[in-house]
Amino acid sequence: MTTLSTTTEATEYIDGNGFVAEIKRTKRIKSATITVEEGHVCVVVPLLLENERISKLLKDKNRWIKEKLALHREAQPKSSKQFVSGESFSYLGRNYRLKVHQGNYQPAKLNQGRFVITLQGGSENPELIQDSLQSWYKKSANIKLKQKVKRYAKIIEVEYASVGIKTYRNRWGSCSAEGDITINWKIVMAPNRIVDYVVVHELCHLIHHDHSPKFWSEVERIMPDYAECKDWLKQHGEGLGV
């Protein structure tokens, strides 16, 4: 685990014996909580809680955590990737090689044209590498998609309530009647123009809550080449994912 921070909030990582847990320290709580969502283990703890107590908490909950992680992995489409150094992964249409280092865990990051991950055992832990990459994509998607929604909402002249990311198996996004937009994080692996199309598509549902000719006319007004983007997704969409 990293050295304890003296700030009001801090994030660390710890090897939980078969998984990596993200430790978030904060002054806002008095007891620790564990969540396992989308293959990601997160432990929120009081700012000054001792590392030994965190390790004991993870040890006590080890079986429960691993069962949750196993259920998540079983529900995911089987990846064709091996998650070893040299493999390429796309982001906004560009391919970046993966470099796996051996050492104390450092989460995936995009650095100097490469995805870089450091963890005990190196490439001997493909599941942890996959989880780390997925976490990076989801965090990046959360930032990038919010930026794009904000930008295109001004162009289309619509107002939305919120933007979130989800893991969908057979769709790229949704828009509720209340204006809540959710988008599949995997779309950020596609070319930038395809990402724009998905964002525009969902925002146009704030005007027309169907797929009527009027809806598609609105999409075309913003993106005259939307049909090409739609076809691209039909042809290549299944290949997006980690």
C-alpha cells in the first residue's frame, strides 16, 4: 500500500490476494464500507484508519469479494485478448501497445503512447490486468463522454439532467424521459466520430423519444454522415471491449 496521505481525501491500492482493491480515505465517514461493482473493488475508509485493519477487513471479506468478482467475469463476453505486453488496445480509434511491469501495483495509465500497468507477477495475472484496463477505460469514458454531451447539448439546444456510464451488452446508450443519459463505456474504444454519433443520438432523444423519421432528421441535422457511423457500429461494435 502507498504511504498514508495527510490530506482530507486520498486514494491508495492494495493487493487483496487475487484482486486489487482501491482504498479511498476520507474524513466524511467513521466506518469502512466495501463495494464490488463492475469487477472493481472499492473500500472507503476513515482517513486515519490503520493499514493493518484494512488488510484484515479484506482478508475477512476475501471469499465474498472473490465470489462477486467471479460472477462479474462469468457475465462478461469472453475476451480474445491475452493481456500480455505487446498487445494493442484502442482508444478513440487509435491503437496503443500494452506494457506490463512487475512490482508494487500501479493502475493502468496511458503514458507516452502506451498502456502501462505494474503489478505483482506481471503478465502472470491476466485477470487483474483486464480489470485494471477496464477501470481505466471507465474513468476515461466518464470524463470524455461528459465533455462531449455538454458540447453537443449546446449545439442541439437541449438540456439534460445527468450523464453516466454503464456496461451494456446490446446497446450503446439510453435517454430517460427525465433527461438522464447513460452511455456504454466501451464506445470510447471506437473512432472519435463514432463516439460523437452515439452522444448525438442520445441527446436527440430529448427532442424525439422514438426512432421516427423526425428523430433521424434531427440526428442528420447535426451529423450529416450519421448513417456511415451507424453502419460502422453494426460492423465493428461487437469487437469493442476489454
